Amino acid sequence: MTRTDAPVELSAAEQRGSSRRSMIIAAAGTIIEWYDFSLYIYVAPVLTRVFFGGNEHSLILTFGVFAAGFLFRPIGAVVFGHLGDRVGRKNTLVISAGLMAVAMFGVAALPSAESIGVAAGIGLLLFRCLAGFSVGAEYTGILVFLLESAPAHRRGFATSWAAANSEVGALLAVGVATLFSANLSTEALDSWGWRLTFVIGGVLAAVMIPLRNMLEETVVFRRCQESGVIVKSPVREVLRRQPRAVLLAFAISTVGSVSYFLNISYVPTFLDSVVHLAQTSALLLGTLAAAIIIAVTPLIGYVSDRVGRRPTMLVIAFVLVVTTVPFFATLLGGSTTVVLLGTVALAVPAAAWSAVAAAAVPEQFAAVGRFCGMAIGYNVATTLFGGLSPLIATLLLEATGWRLAPAAYATVVALAVLPLLLLMRETAGRPLPDRV
């Protein structure tokens, strides 16, 4: 296969139609994954009591199950990435939505440990592993779909809506958790309330199946099919011909995973279990922060279209490294206003990173191998530095007794990965090649 810089550009009519469909997909599709995984963290104290007895070390078991689910994301990335580059973006997204629905309905139906003992925890583990497998290419598939549907000068803005709508999923999760926590007794919440939160997620996933069946395949993928550049083994091909792009996908997603899961999703649990703020108050603060960053995310995507991906990411990286520990410190004391400001200040740069990465990562790949290459790099990083982050944070807190240990961990990871950004090529506004 020879190198070509032939761009895969769309006509004006194709761009308008594809962009409308892609924005619908982004608005609805990314909500599912992030509702599910954010919800698990927000209701972790309840799951700890229901499935693991609620004793002193049960929270570690709960986050251990969460981390185990993430271990199946790379496996799902390989399987669905192969399908995405072989049979199309659309069909792959339909399958993943169906499996997500099964996983969430399954968790909702599980008996408690009080009823069936250790089998309850095992059942939770199995369904979380299915959830992890099914989303192996969910978020990345949406990003590829958006990227390939948007005009070159608006790819950052278009894909940032996927990141913004993932926050809609997180906001919905924290909002639902807050609503149930505020209006139900602990007994009712532990008995049936938490189950309804997962049923809501299952319904969302089930609704996406017919919606995704209505999509048309991206013009970019159709043109690759028509030109005969589709390969039999996309995974092997992307690892052999585009290793730098896979490495960059891993590096950028590592910073995004740590900052998202610690600076955003983990904060309510931190306020509940470490600061001992009331659970309802902690979730309410998380809800307000999520609402703010939904508004910020598309703005950052727009800025990256104007000034470039690399300079935007370097500024955000500097903010993350310098401010994470101080802003975590504001959560440890002071008025509710100070804690709210700290929560927002932690969330905004983390969300901004995700906004730019939404375009910067898939743009590193050629169309042939884009789906599977991004899925592998993103999901390996998310497994190691996303799913494991709450567990690692909890273990560090218990081992050191230092309440800022999670913030220090996030800062160290970011510093270790940032030099790899020097390998990143600027892609804002430039044509996408169909192959390398």
C-alpha cells in the first residue's frame, strides 16, 4: 500500500446532510456510555452496601468491579474496531447499543448480597464486564462518525459536541442519582431506588438501536469501499503502518482519562467518603459542575479550530498540571461556595482537554484504520488510567492517609505523558488522507 495524501473531502450537500445526522448521533449516542459509567461512580456508596455489605473495605471491592469492567474495553475495541473498519461505522454502533442495553438491564435485575450472597457481587462483575466490552468502540465510533461528516474547518467544533454530550450523560447520571438520593430513604434507595437508575440507562440504550439503524454510512467510509482500500485485517494494518498515531491516541487519552475520572466523576465520591459532605450535597455540586462544562466544551472545540489543536492542548495541559492539587485542596474545607468553585475549577480544564482530543485523536489516523486505531489507543488508556483511577485513588488514600493523594496521582500521570505530545502533528483545518 503506497502513501497518498489524497483528501477525502465532501461536497457541500453531503456535508450538510451528514453533519445533521452526525450531530443527532452525537447528541444521543454518547449519552449512553457516559451515563452508565458515571452512574456507577455516583451510586458507588449504594452498590457497596447492596453487593458487598457496606463494611470498611467494601468501597475497594466496588471500584474493583468498576475497574474490571474497563479491562474488557480493549477487547471490545479490537472486536468492534475491526468491524468498524470492515463493515462500517453505522452497523458497529447498532450492535454496541444493543449490548449496552443488556448490560444495564441485567445490573438492575440482580438480587442483593443479602439474598444470594457472594453470587450477587459475581453477577455485578459479569454485567460490568459486558458493559465494558460493548463500549469498546462506542465513544470512539461516534467521534469517527462526526469527524468524517464535518467540514475541515469545523471538525473541532463538531466532534466537541460528542464530548459535550458525554457530559449530558454524566449530568443525567448525577441528576438521577441526586433525585433518588434526596427523595428516598436509605432503605428504599438500597432496596429498589438504585435499580431504577440503571433501568433508565437501559431504556436509553434500547432507544438508540432503531435510531442508529436509520443512519446512513459516512461518505468517507463509502468512498473507501468504492476505491477498494478496505483491508482484511484493519487492526494489524493500523498497528503496522500507523504506530505513532496509536501511541498518540494512547497518550492523549491517558491525560483525558485521569483528568475526567478524577477531576469530574470521582469528586462527588471524594466529597462523600473523604470530606464527609452529605451525599445529596456532593451529588448536587457534581450536577452544577457538569452543567457548566457542557457549555464550555463546544467553545473549546471552536477555539481549537481557530488556533490549532497543539497550542490549545499545551495550554490546557499547563493548567491541569499547575492547578489540580490546589483545587483539590479547596474541597477539603471552607464554605459551600468555595467547594463549588473548587469542583468547577477541577472540571473545566478536564472537560476542555476532552473537547480538543475529540478531534485531535482521530485526525492522527488515515481513514483506513481510523476506527480500530483510535478505539485501541483510547480504550487501553481508558482502562489503565480511567477505570483504575478511582480504585488507585482509594488505595492511595488508605495507604498514605494524605487526602490530596488522588490529585498528586493525576498530576504525576499528566507530567509523565505530556512529552509525547511533541509527536503530534497539527491537523486543524487540514484534509484527511484516506490511507497511508
